[in-house]
Amino acid sequence: MADDTTGTCALCGERLSASAVTAEDDTRYCSAGCREVATTLPEAPEEGSDGLGATASTLQGTGSRGDGEGSAEDDAGPVEATFLRVEGMHCATCEAFLEARAKSTPGVVAAEASYVTETVGVEYDPAVTSPEALCERLTTLGYTARPRESSPVDSHAMEGDRDDPTVHPRERERGFDDLIGYRYAAGVLFASFLLLPYVVSIYPAHLGELLGIEWLAAFGTEFGFSTLEGLLMLPFFLFITGVVLLFAGMPLLRGALVSLRMRQPNTDLLVATTLAIALAYSTLAALLGRTDVFFDATVVIAAVVVAAIFYETLVKRRAMDRLTDLTVSRVSEATRYGPDGTTWSVAVEELAPGDRVLVREGERVPVDGTLEEGPCAVDEAVVTGESLPVTKRAGDEVLGGSIVTEGAAVLRIDDAVTSSIDRLTAAVWELQRADHGVQRRADRLASIALPVVAVLGVLAAGAAYALGAAGPVALLAGLGAVLVASPWAVGLATPLSVATNIRAALERGIVVFDETIFERLRDVDVVVFDKTGTLTTGRMTVFETDAPGDLLAAAGALEARAAHPAAVAIADAFGPRQDEESTADASTDGGRTVASDATVERFESHARGVSGTVDGATVLVGAPSLFTDRDWTVPADLASRAEAARDDGRLPVLVGRDGAAEGFVVVGDSPRDDWDATVAALADAGREVVVLTGDDRAAAASIADHPGVAHVFAGIGPAGKTATVRRLQARGSVAMVGDGTNDAPALAAADLGISLGGGTALAADAADVTVLDDDLSRVQTAFDLARAAGTRTRQTLWLAGSYNVVAIPAAVAGILSPLTLAGAITVCGVLVGANAWRPLLSE
């Protein structure tokens, strides 16, 4: 039954092949790895296939949070899905607003937003609307929507240079940031105009009253709004305050407006309410001829909070910049192969079913197809995770995204012009759920604080009026109570904490884009590692040799002309040297002299090795099966040692000359130096460690023996990795650590994805955390940072209350004034800033 290729895998939903296996209950699986996962781990609460076969229906099933005008179109025509990148999303309120706006668009069936990935997925009827119309619909209130396929940097392009090829995208982004900076600088400049009379007159007057210094208190009489001259200053204050709020405070006002429209209070609304109260109090106080006006508090609070938001934005942009150089696995052009052997380059989008495509040695396969001319060796690690290249013969399927490492391939495109890379990309985008955008703790506080302070204001006004105060004076009492009781400083503490936490991670080569990542890191119960390229280096190296030195030199000289990863390892070890230290006439290997000046007179590449004439001798280097096929003699002891090396998960390469094998070289993918300590640290912290690999079990034997590793599942493809993550989520929160494109769906499906920077751009896009280099120990550092960030964020939020600790007693004591309120703001800002800027981890 194992050779029955009908049906799909019971675990991952992949199509069964000749290598399908069955369980004792006759359930069929695409691989032994999927069978082991299914029999070891319990089923996920909602089992489904989120692998290569994922379609737009995923959005329809999970994307709608509520009914909108466009969500009831059950009788709509064919549905398509698009993913839009929306710049300006920064909280769960943004998600809800953009989802509601998208779903109210005619033709939209479902919509789902995630501020973590700045993405809105929309399922729509193409006969009614289009991606362009959706982008226009979602470009509102300062949000900017573009198709997700566009470069995230290009989405920052300024009007006038968007299509100018002479303007580098990074320059466009700097231009965007400069525009924000200029607006903010203009606001601060106008604020300085307003603060001048405070410094010269209002603050000294209130200081004189507080200390009983009459001549100093007289400044208030000179300035007072009770005079006509003073009252004429009111339009000046109102104008300057309005300009500051328009230029510097616009992000706050926009966030507050969205919050009101969605009826979801957040910190933007909390701060904006405080500004409005301060402005209303000051205007009324000025009209009553008083000097306790808080226009200064209005502009200062707006300036410092928006400065923190602006700083948070800059840090996140800096983090995005650090990812722009990651490897891109997609292919934009293909070489079409004509019937007469002619070739020409075309865009991949122009390929059609039945076309033939030539892929030369070292090139990446642009789309899926069937091999017509071969054989060739193909590295499918980017798609399947298998570390060793596989041999393809005529009639075999070749996956788009893989690399031809030996020979050349002529492919015939199948009925659908698709690439496994493209299908993986679609799966990643559809797996990035909006539940990553959890509600900020500060927003929850704002939703509680706003009604509380409103009630306090009403009570204060009522009490003052009941005690005989005139209506305007009672109203001032109510506004003043709200002003001193409002915990607006959480609007300062939150973005400042976020920015400094992200910056601390970035300084250690760890990129995160959202503060919720730290919270989710602290909640992780299971850590899943991909093996190849994550726990191992992903590069072939020589582990063992047993062959004459001159034959190793000849083998190295031949392999220097091949592109197979094993060939590169052998050439590096024994081939011709280019540097001065290694251009000596001989080197030593295992006590034998290895000549480094071997002369290659003839070279031929095979699917499983190379051959040629070196210094007059016929030399063959390759897999044992290559020697058998060419009727070369292989001694029994060499054959058994080669088989033992393969059982250990390594690749045996025989070397021989003139018809007989004389020795062998064992190559393999070596573990990273820090994998052992990283796994041990995670296990010691009480987290379950699971390893997934596309290689066979023998290749993962050494890792499986580690006491910190709970499970190793081998022979697992991309869809199987995603299904495994789903099942592990029944045990708790799951973090997935990977580096390759084949890991991307699992990275997106996990509660938290961590990619290594040596991996592909798709893996980084799917992940929530990216380690910029290949230092695996940074994974544990990320968990340490998360723990420290949680402690510091809680401290910073508590310190934000220092404003109220100063302002409320001052109001109770009857000494509330612009001076004491400015002191409260200063104390709060210093404490919050000092705590946020202190080192997160001791070096």
C-alpha cells in the first residue's frame, strides 16, 4: 500500500508519492516523519492543512471579526485574496479600524489585519472591486496602503520621486523620515514661542506667590488676563497651541479619532483628552482673568509624547533597514528553451504551460516543472529542508526555488505556472494571523482610566458648585480634577519603553518590530528548531578521510570545477590554494603528504560525482553507486565503511583511479558550536525542545541524543513542519526557530517565529524575531531580553504615575499652578526616561 500515490497525507495534506508510508491502522502519510508526528503528538484542536496547498479560503474562515456591509455576499462570484501592506498601523485599534473599513467596501467578503506585520489580508470579488481600489480605500487618516508584493521601503516613496530610478529607495525612506522630523521640529519651534512668556512672567509670578515674595508675584499682575492687554494675548496662545497640535501632535489626534470611531479607548485618546482638558481649562481661566493657565502643559505633553512615538517609529525603521540585505529566493527571470536549441530570457510572469526552460548549473529553478533532459543534481534545501542534493532524472518533478548544483536541466512547465516558493509565500501570508496584535497593557489601562477620571471631574465640579462656587468656577474645578488625575504619562512610558526595548535587542543583533514579541517570548512553553542551517551550519565540511595523499589532491583538483556542496567541501580541503600560505608544493593530511599542484587534463561532471584525467591517471570521485555503475572495483571494507558513514547521517564519497576505489572522504553538515549550550539553556529554563528536519533520522542522530531534546522528527517537509507546530500548540505556546524558506509556513504558524539572519527573506518575513547573524546563542539572549523587558516595562508604567503623585497633592493643597504642574511633568519625564534608558541586560 506504500506505493499507492492516490490521496493525501493524513497529517499535512500533501499529495502522496511512491515513498508514502502507512500506520498500523492503514492511515497513509507522505513520509515516516509525518507518521511519527501523528502517532506521537495528539491532534490539534482544529486540524487543517496550512502547507503548500493553502488557499485564499483561509482568510474567509478566520479573517472576519464581525459583519460589515461587504461581508454578507455569500452569493458573490469567484473570490480572490490580496495582501496589502498598510503603513501607519501601530496598535490593535488600527487593526479593528482597517478591518471594518475594508469589510464595508462593496465586494469584500472578509478582511483581517495584523499591525505586527503591517498587513491587511482581504478576500474580495474581483468583479466588484480590485486591489487598487482597496489600497485607495485603506489610504486614509494618515494610513498608506500598497500591495504587499511591493517593497516595504518603496512604500515610503515621496510624491515626485516614486518612479524616479535615480532615487535610491533608502533615500526615499530617509526623505519620509525627514518630513516627519521637519513637522515635529516646526511644532517644537512654535512651542518655544509659547513658553517664552511663561519663563519670563507666569512661572516667576507663581513662584513668588508660593514663596511669599511680593515683587516676584507682581509679575502675574503685569501679565494677568484681567487686563485688556493680557486678554489680547489669548488669541496668540490659542494660535500657537493649535499649530503645535497640528504639526507635532497629529499622530496623537489621528489615533484618538480612530479610537473614537471604533469605540475602543487607547492611550492616544487618553493623552488627547488630557490635552483637550488642559486647553479648555486654560481658555476658561484666561476669560475669567486668572493666571493659572496651562497652555504650556498642552504643548509640552504633546511634544514629549509624540517625541516618544516618533522615536519608536525611527527605531522600528532602523530594525527594518537591518533586514534589507537578506537573501531573496524568488526568481524574476527565466531562460526559455526553444525547439531548435535557441535560448532567450523572459520574465517569469510570461511563462506558459508547456514552455521549456533551461536552468544552468548554479542557477535557481524559476518554477515547478518536469525534467525533460538530465540527469542533474538539485539542492532542494530551500524548499524541503533536505541538506543533501538529490539526483533528478528525466520525468522527475523539479521544485521551483531549488538550485541545480551539477549538470544542466531542461524543464517542461506543468499545467499551472507555479513555484513552490510562491506557494510557500502564499502560505506564510495567510498564516500571519491578527491575533499577534494583542491589546497593549497601556490601552487596557486607558480604557479603565478614561471613565474614572471623567467621573472624578463631574464629582469635583458638582461638589464645588454645591459649596457655593459660581458655574464657571465649578467647571474649572471639574476640569482641574481631570487634569491632575489623568494618567496621561502612560502615553509617554509605552512608546519609550517599546523603543528602548527594541533598541536593546537590535544592539545585540536581534530584530523585533513590536513590543508584544517580548510578552510572547516570556510565555513560550515549547521551542521547535529546524535542524539544517539552524542547529547545523548548513555547509558541507570534511569529517574523515582515508586515501593516499596524491589521490586526495587529484580529487580536490577535480572537485574545484564542480558546484555540488560536497564538491566545495572537498575542494576546500584538498584542492588548489589561492592564498600565499597554501600555495606551497605540498600539505599534510593525516601524516601523509598531499600535493597541491595536481594538473587536470580532462574533466567530466556526473549527477553523483566527477571524473577526469589528473596527471595522466583516470580519477573518479563520487557516490559508491557511481563506482558500481561504471564497474569500478570497490573493496568490501571501503563499501562497509561508506555504508556506516551514511548510517551516521553523513555523505560518503569514494575516490579512486584507473578502475579501482582506493579510499574515501566523509563529508557532512556540521553542528553549530553553540547549539549544545543553547538547547541546554532552554531546557534548563523548563521549555520543551523539539527538532524538525527534512533529512533522514540518521542525519539527526547526534542531536537526538542530547538530553535537552525531547523529540526529533525527521523526514518532515514544509507542510509537515506546519502541521507539527499545530499539534505542539496543544501543549502550550510554541516558538519556531528556522532559517530557510521551507521553514516559513511553520514560522508563521507558530505562536512566535525566530529566524536566523543567514536564512532567506521569506523566513525573516514570516518570523517575529530575526537574529541578524548566525549566532544561535542569540536565541537564548532573546528570551533573556524578554524577561528583563517585562520587568522594566512594568517599572516604567508605575513611574508614569509620578506625575499624578506630584499633581494631585498640589491640587489638594491649593497650590496647583502652571509652575507646580510643569514640575510634575518634569519629574515624571525624568523618572520615566531614566528608567527606560538604563541598560536592559548587564554586559
